[in-house]
Amino acid sequence: MSGSFHSQPWPFDGHGSAVSGVFAFSCGVILLYRLSVLPPPEWIAACFVTAFCIVARYRSSLFGRLAVLCIGVTLGAGWAAWHAGNRLSERLPGTLEGQQLSVSGYLCGIPSSGSFNSLRFSVCVTDWHGVSEKTDVGHHLPDLLRLSWYGHGPAPLPANRLQLDVVLKRPHGTLNPAGFRYEDWLFRKGYGATGSVRSARYDPDVHCGWHCQYRETHAALVEWVEHRFAEAEYFPLIASLLVGHRGYMGEPEWDVLTATGTIHLVAISGLHLGLIALGAGFVCRQILLLVPLNWLSETARRRAVFVTIASCCILYALAAGFTVPTRRAFIMVMVAGWSLLFARQVSVWHSLAMALGAILLLDPFAPLDQGFWLSFGAVAVLICVFAGSLGTPGWLRGLLLAQCAVFAGLWPILQIFGQEQPVIGAAANLVAIPWVSLMVMPVLIAGSVCVAIAPPVTDLIVPVFDFVIGVLWRVLTWLANIAVTGMAVSLAEVSLLAILALCLICLPLKRFRLVTLAVIVLWSLLSKAPEREINQMVASPEVKVLDVGQGVSVLVRHGHEVLLYDTGPAVSGVFSAVESTILPNLTALGVRRIDTLVVSHADSDHSGGLALLARSLDIGRIVTGEPGAIRAKLPLAGDLPIQPCENLNEPLGDLVISYWQAPDVTEGNDTSCVVRVRHRRSGIDWILPGDITKTAETAHRKYLAGSEGHPGARTRVLLAPHHGSKTSSSSAWVDAVRPDIVIYSAGYRHQFGHPHPDVIARYRKKGVRQFNTACSGLVSMSIEANRLTMKEMTDFSPFWIGADGLARDQCKIP
């Protein structure tokens, strides 16, 4: 850094009125995704007309200038709302769910292997056979489907143009405050339905326009890369970097990239296109130096360089699948290249604002991507660090400054998205970014061109590929295996740290830098203190039934004490509710230790991801109905106490936790540890029965008869046994339990059909209020003033889940 700091003007100064409007437009697009209801077009039109009238009347005043910004915000919100409304109108009608339908279309992406010996792929639909395309006023059948062909395995599909027999359902996913939301991802990608394939065959009648032809060409390119380089040791990384296809990457590769914070290296982004731009610009410039000066003017030379850069970048972007991140990176590189090559005398912030506006104009769904925020966040951080410098730091110092600034600056964004910033990531990227930039990408691109021109040189090129990638991979693997203690920090602390770190880098005042560095060091030491491992304080007792699909996970807490009942489902190497839902939500709630983990029994939908949870959080003890089976799932648990489910009572804040297990049962659903949670003062209680069947319910009735009789009025909440299966919830047991509320923890349109209609009817006959996590999402309950308060996550969901929640409304139980 230079010894002098000059602040950069923001996009609201001098000649930046147009840029201010673009920035306001961008804010309007982003603002739309903070709303829980999609605003009607009439409202947006009224806001626009009002702001326009104000501008016409008070053009030169401050009031008028603010109205101009309001117009920009309104246009942005209206643009995004129009696209969102169109996307919501192209969803599968509920009446067609579960039916076998016939569709024709072409592949919209490269198929990849999925769980349960399946093949997953996307289809752009051109024809719905036997179904009217327009299903309702303003609604159409979806044009894009996400399909899985179970039992098909990795075998290739019959062709790119297909007729398929499918069974579909509306876009749906688990709904919790934090963690991965599959339904958000489906909306972002534009999928109007998901489903499974019954059969597929070639359909020559499918119209193949330019988009279809491009997809066929890209598939052929991926096939060529596989044919030429499949023998390479690091072929999955080669395919990802060359053609943007990450389907060949397995769990070991993802684990290393995640642990080192280097996933961005295998996602075609601004780094890769920036390298293409630099290389193409350098080569073109060197060639132009050979042309006599009087043949081409400087402007013509600059235009030639820009056209060359644009051509090479678009070719690489197309070869990489032209995915959303690639398109975003291409636009950013083009805007930056135009500003630099034509030496426009504008602030770098203006260029960033114009790139932001261009991306949101072409892709108004971009704010739903985490990569969107990380991309612009990283660029903004680098502008703060380098744009105000009078001098140019050396390459090593510049690299260190850039890496430290980006590491600190992006940490709050990752925290908002519920992700950790790997501490080892700074060191990993410090090595990986220059190596990929200077060695890996040039070698891969040059080698691929050589193989395309002269195929016999493949045997010479592949070892070179393996060498340059192997050096990087060995370093990343070594770094990933280094155990680094994480820091228990809040979003506010991380944000303050990011600000201090950027000030430390940017401001040249020596005393300020010393004080700032001392504060950061002191903070890092305090963040590792033992008392920081205490759970966040909760004033009122809380019980949260997490939405984990076809499984169970219930969080109980009061004060600093926490009990977790079950860990949800998991499929080895494919999915884990602990990873996608439980850990992100516990982190968001400030839970750093589980005092008691109750695992009702060993079935995978109740104990999935148990080992991961034990590695990730401090657990005081485990109580379970099947100690032996649970111990077998925790081979590395060491001295973690695992206790059988014995009939006893113990306190948890103002709550009393009671355990019960059916006698003389050694395996199966009836070994479930039944937990009762009772509030001392109000008498409100919860019963969590696991998967007990009618047989165990008979014994439980006798237990309840001897344990009832606590004073005061009560409200009883029941978690339906076995997700509402017809093998449970017998009429006699329901009469004995006398619940006021029953909650089913079940998957949406799951193959088991839970909850069973007979069970629903039985509870309805008793006058019990019924909730289903498949419809309500997470169900949160708390005791305030000795009264039970309930909240459904759908009441706080974004508009594409809440306002359009037809699928959830249809599965709600009256």
C-alpha cells in the first residue's frame, strides 16, 4: 500500500446521476426479495406515477432528486416482480401431482449420478401430451423440469431429445430459518416441477432451436473432454475447470475444497474469465505492436483488443455451460474491460454500479445467489483496498493484502448465509489463486487446444495436467487435514472485525494500525475463551420442531440448557439433515453445546448424521432406546456418555424432562425413547414418542395413567408417533393422551403417504388441531406469561413460498 489514502467517490457525485439511477434500479430489484408478498402491479404503477409527478413538479429540488431515485427503485422492483410473477405462473398444478404424465423436450444440462442408483437431469419441455398447456387464468404448465430416473444408474440417456413418462410434484423443500432451502434453489433455477422418470425414448419430433442446439453442442464438448482426459488422475477437476461440469466430482474432492474455502476455484467465475481476458488482451496487444503505427489508430487498436477479449471470454463461457455464475462473471469482465481499455475518466465505483445494474437487468433473480453477493463483495473490498493507493504494491505484498482483505470482508456475508469462513482458507487461497492463475488455467487451455489440433499428443498432455493440478491438490489436502479451532462469534462481531481489518489495511496512520491490530488480536483470544462455548441465553422455554422432511428433530431449550430430540434423516454420501438443517439452525440460534441428545432409536430417519453432529458440537451425553446400535454409529465418540432410556425425571430450566421406554423390547420402532417435556408453572407439556406402534402405546397408556394429575390448566402438544403412520396413534392411546395439538413431522408427498388419512380423521374427530411440517415448515413454540405461543415458518417465508404457497396450502390439515 502507498503511504497516502484517498477516498473514492460513490456513485452519487458530479456526473454520476445516470449511475445513481442505475444503482437505485439495482436496489429495487434486491428489495423485492426481502418481501413476503409479491406486490400487485397496481401498487408498483401507483408508486411510479406518484414519483414521476413529484419529479415533474419539483425537478431541481432535493425532494425531486429523491423522487428520481424512487423511480429507479420502483422500476427495479417492478422489473423483478414481473419476472417473478411469470415464473410463479409456470408451476405444476396441484391436480396433476402424482399422476403419470407424458412430456417431450430436450436436455437442458449435463446429466449426473444421484442417490439410489439414479440419474438426475433437467428437461426443457416443448410439449405436454394429453394435457392442456394453459391450466388456469394466467397460469401455464412449466417449461423446465428437474427429474430423477431411479434404477437407471449412470447409463446414458437414449438421446438429447426425448419423450418421457414422468410422475411430478410441485417445487417443495424443507423450510427453516437457516440452512439450505431446496425450494429457493428450484425457484432461482426456474424449475416448475420435480419428479421421477418411468420411461424415456428418443423423440425426433422435438423442435430443436438455438438453445437446444447449444445444449447438444455443450454435451458433445463434455463428452469429448471425458473421452480425451478420462484417464487423468485429476479428471474431475479438469472437467470442472475446462467445461464447467462438476458432476464427476465426488465427496472427497468436495470435502477438501470446503475445508479450505476454495470451492470458487472449480466454479467458473470472474477469476477464470479474468484470466482469459488478461491472456487474450496480452496476446492481441503483442500482435498489434507488430502493425505499423500509421496503419491503425490508438482507438482502433483498443477496439481490436476489446473485441478479442470479448470473443475469447464468450467462447470460454459457452464452453463452460454459460451457467448463471458464468454469465454474471462475463458481464462484470466486459464492463471492467470497457472502462479500462477506453480509459474512461470515471470512478471505479461507477463501473461497479453499472455492472451491478447490467447483471440485474439481464438476470433479476441474481440476488438469490450466494455467489452474487460474494462476487460483488469481493470486488468492492478490492476497490477499497487498492483504488485509493497512489503507488502500486509489489506482487507479493499486493497478493497478501488482497487475500487478507477478501477473507475479512467476505466473512460477514458467509455468516449471513449460515456458512463458516474456514480459518485455513486464507492460507489455502494464498497458494491456490496464484497457482491456478499462473499455471493451471494456462496449461489446461493451451493443452486442450493442442489436443484438439493434434489428438495424438493426448498421452503427453495428460501427465502435464496431472502434475500442475497434483501440486495444488497435495497442498490443499494437507491444509484440509490441519485441525484449526473454530471461533464462536456472532454476526455483529464478525462485521466489526471486517471493518477493523479493512481500516487496518487502508488507513496509513501508524498509531491507528497498532491499536486496530491489538484489538483484533485481543478479540481473537477472547473468542476462544471457554465461556464463549456457553449457549445463548433464552428467557422463555422454547420447543422447535425442525422441518427435516421424512424424519424427526426437535429442539428444547431454556436458559443456557439445550436438549435435542433426534437428528433427522440421512443418506450416506448424499444428504444429511444435520449438515443441511440442524447445524445451520443451531448456529443461528447461538447453540454451541447440546447438554442432552436424545436419539429415540437407531432408524436412519431419527439418527441420521449422528457422527457429524458429534464432531461438530460439544455433546454432554446421549440418551437412547438402542444404546448398542447408537454406539456403533459413533466409533470415534471416545468417552461420550451413551445412556439407556430409563424412567426418570430431570430439570431443564423451568422445564421437567421425563423419559420412558416400553419394557421388554430390544429392537425396532417400539424401542423408541419417549420424552415428555412439562413446564412447571403452566402445566403445558409436549410428548415426543418417536416411532412407537400400537403395541408400545398400550404400555404407555398405563404409564400416563400413573403420571397424570399435575395441578393447573394444561395444553398438551403431541408429536405424532411414526410421522402419522396407520400403525400408530390408536384410538385408545389418543384418548389417554388427550392432546390439544398434534404435529406430524413428515416429508411432502412422501412414498409412505404420512400422515395416513385414517390417523388424520381420528385426531380430527377428537377436536385436535393438526399441523404438518411438510406444510408449515418449522413449528416454533414458546411459553409467554404461562401461555403457549405457536408460529409456523410459512408465516415468515418469502413470497415464492408464502404468497404462492398453493402446494403447502393444499397439504394443510383443516
